[in-house]
Amino acid sequence: MELGVYSFGDVQKDPVTGKLGSTAQATRNLLEAIQLADQVGLDYFGIGEHHTYEMPASAATVVLGAAASTTKNIKLGSAVTVLSTDDPVRVYQQFATLDALSNGRAEITAGRGSSTESFPLFGHSLNDYDELYAEKLDLLLKINESESITWSGKFRPALNEALIVPRPENGSLPIWLATGGNPHSSVRAGLLGLPISYAIIGGQASRFAPLADLYRRAAAQANIPEAQIKVSVASPGFVGDDAAQAKERFWTHWHAVMESLGKIRGFAPPPRHHYDKEASGGGALFVGAPEEIAERIVTLHKSIGHMRQFLQMDVGQLPQKEFLRSIELLGTRVKPLVDAELGAARS
């Protein structure tokens, strides 16, 4: 089982004034977190593309490229790349460059994007939401198959025997398909033979088990080799030295995020009893002491069979010091317990 972290590069708040700090410092904090995750033995760090002041991680490959030269083992990826509003040629070139700098540790996780700031920013219409993604995923996969591309589509100029470089030394890049639970996405990933990453951010985590089964059935129908069939889980979480204190601390920051999103998307923030249910047992929020988190990951594995789980810890301007401590506990306390039960990660 691989364990890791993902982040949108949250900006910190000044503890005295309560005002948001600089996006520059948030970027430096992100690099510090990746370096620590590698030092404590975690397997993966993903950066999720966002374009807001509070979450300014808009250029993942730049940060990951900096991390490539100061880390040794950790896999470096996107969580996610909003492929619908990007150019697959540039995405591939950037991650292939990252792959070279990291000696083969780069991954792409392609998604439509649950946040839609990038659509107006890059001149795309939300009316083309599904069509953009399907076309650009098709091009990205074709680039991964061959360095010379002839291709035509609706949303970008055609390519005629175009050379796409650099190329990964291993021949191709790992490309994951991300989804928040759309059954069609599970079928698509299975038929294409792509590994799938489920974003489980609410409800009971085990409700994704039927989707994972659907994914595997689609892959079997397409005669996809078993080695290509991989499931990962991304979920909010926070590991503390004390379970009660961890749950209390994370509540403050998680609720702040829900309150902010609610104002934008038109829903009331969930009450405390809802949070308490989701932050324990089979809920989607993996919050607590190391032993509890390890047990819950192992339990979820029994229903979903995933090979990687990575947590978003720095939500709602969680202080960097607490973010780093949570990363440390995930690597030094949670991972050994999960490895003892399920076995260490294998590439």
C-alpha cells in the first residue's frame, strides 16, 4: 500500500491579524512539505491545480520540478491536472521534463476539475465541459504512445507528424484518470486500461466499492492486463498525536472551507455532528491518531482494494507547522502500521 499527501497550496493566515499571507510563501511551504514527505518515507505527493488566492497552486510542474532535485524516492504528480482547459502537448512536455529531472518519478492525474476557475481564465466554455475532456484525454494518451503524432480535433489545431519531446526514459508516463464518483468515468478508465483515482470527500468511503468493481469489470471486458489495473483514493485527513485534539483542530479548518464553498455554490455548511460522523468509522474524513488512521485505511482497503491512499491535510489555512507534523506522523507512525498489515508499497 502506498501512502501520500496532496495539496492545493493553501495560503496561510497571519495568527495575529487573521489576514491571508502571500501566495509566494504558500508556494515555498508546498516545496517544504514535499521534501518532508520524502524524508519520512511517504510514497506520493500530488499537487491539485487551482487558481484562487486561497489555493494558488496553478503551476504544479514548476513546484514538482524544484522538488525533483531535492527528493530521492517519492513519486511526484498532479492531483489533478485540469486537462479540459490545458493543452495536452504542453502537459505532456512538462511532465516528461519532470520525469527526466526526477529519474522516473513523475505521474499525471487527469481530471475535468470540480473547480471551474480555469475555464474563463483560459477562454473555454463550461458548455463544452465533457467534450473538451474527452478530446484532450484522447490526445494525451496518443502522445504517451508515440513521439510522432498525427491528430485532429475540434478544440485545438491539428497535428501532422508532430514530434513531441522530451520523452520519458521508461517509454511512457503513468497517466491516471481522476473522478469524484461518476460511473461513466470508472467504465472509461477500465476500458482504456488507465489506473483510476477516486476523490472521496464526503459520505461513507465504502460507497465507492461498487464503482471500483465496475472499473475492474470494464477492464476485464477490454482484456486489460492486471498490472495496469490500479485504484487510488484521495481524501481529506489529518493525523495528530492525540485523536480528540486532532478531530477538534481539523474541524475548525474543514468547517471554514465548507462555509466558504457554501457561499459560492449555494449550500449550508455541514453541522458539527455531520463532521463527527465523517471523521470516524467509515467516514470520508481520515482524522485522528496514527493507530486509528492506519486501521481505517486497512479497513477501506478490504472493501475497495486500493493500492494507494493520499490525504489532503492543509485545508482551511491549517498552519504550516501542523501540516508538517501531520505529514511526519503519516510517514513515521501510520505507514509502518499499514505496511505491517498490507505489505510495503511495490512499484
